[in-house]
Amino acid sequence: MSLTDNIIKLKQRIEIACKKAGRSPHEITLVAVTKTVGIDEIQRAIDSGIQHIGENRVQEAEQKFEQIGKQATWHLIGHLQTNKVKKAIPIFDFIHSVDSLHLAEAISKHAIQMQQEIPCLVEVKTSAEATKFGVTPEGTLEFVRQIARLPGIAVQGLMTIGAFLPDPEQVRPYFRMLRKLRDEVEQAGIDRVAMHYLSMGMTNDFEVAIEEGANMIRVGRAIFGERN
Ligand SMILES: *Cc1c(COP(=O)(O)O)cnc(C)c1O
């Protein structure tokens, strides 16, 4: 199947999942995950209507950004090391992986220097198997309170990587957990915090994520095929 066909098919799947959940597909931001994907293919995806791209490494994104530039909105979805923050800020419109005070302080410092405010999502480790990164579910509210005070950071939501389980139904409890945390943070009414985004769901499990309230899904393989 061609890239365009993959995108059409994916959008149909998103529509079906939304219908099942009584939601509108317009609520869902599709972030096409372009890690390991070459420039030409990324450009073709953009020409086929992709507006958001997700990368998990700053260095890889830097090279691509030189060519692609602001034709798309850039999302950093992978772990960010403090020493890469300065390079990340000019590229990325969203950082989905804020998971330590140390990192948040570095983002704040550089954002102020560059006179920017960076939309940030807090990465939550809803399952131990999926990733070693992310704040604990129990610590999420307190963590949001801490980083909300930092200038240059705009806390706009939560992100998680679902557990890697063969049946997407098995991932549902983790997505539900993230949604509950989002509601808790929202209800806490923290100054400068607006819980706009729930970033969850990938190729294997985005339909379940949409049913559980995701409004940003991060999809790579369903668009670009298997990675090497
Ligand atoms: C690679 C990656 C994705 C996309 O995964 P697919 O299975 O290719 O859809 C989503 N989120 C994160 C954080 C990733 O690293």
C-alpha cells in the first residue's frame, strides 16, 4: 500500500473509533511518528495532509528540521536529556516527555533565554514494562504543581506509553488511569495549568486510547510501515 493509502486507511480507523466513542474526529490530533523515516517520505506524508510530526531524538530531528522546517508542527515524544534542551527548543512546538524537575528547570531556563513559552506534557509511567521514563501516577499531581511555577513552561496535558501487550484491550486500564489523572489535575485548578491534551495511543492501541479519551495519538508504523 502507498503512503497515501495508509493515511486514508488510518483516518478511517480513527473515524470508526470516534464514532464508537461518541466523539468527533476533529478532536483528535494525529501525530505522525517519523523516527527512522527519511526526509522524502516525511515530505510526501506532509503533502498527503499530515500536519503534525513526532520525533524521539533531538539530533535526528535537527537534520530533518533543516529540510522540513515549519511545514509541520513538531512534537518531541522521546526522552529528553537536559544537555539537549537548548537544541530542542527551536525545533519543537510541543514536548511530550517532561518527567523530572531537573529537566523542567532546564526547559524553563532556555525558554526564558529564547523568550518563548513551551507547551509541555508530563510523561506518566502508567506501566513499568513500557518505558523506564515518566513520573509515577501517585506523584503526577505534585509534579505538575512544581513545574507549573516555572516561567517558560506551559503545562498542557499528560502523555503515556501504554504497556506493550498483545491485546490492546489489556492496555485500556493504563489509558483509563491517565485520563483519571488528567481529571484530577484539572480539578485541582492549578494556576497556569490547562489540561488540553491527553497524548496516548500508538499503532497497536490507538483505537482503545481514543475510546478512553485520547486527543493526541502518536502513530508511526500504520503510516510508514515497520521500522528496521
Ligand atoms: C515510536 C513511538 C510511537 C509510535 O509507535 P508506532 O508503533 O510506530 O505507532 C509513539 N510514541 C512514542 C513515544 C514512540 O517512541
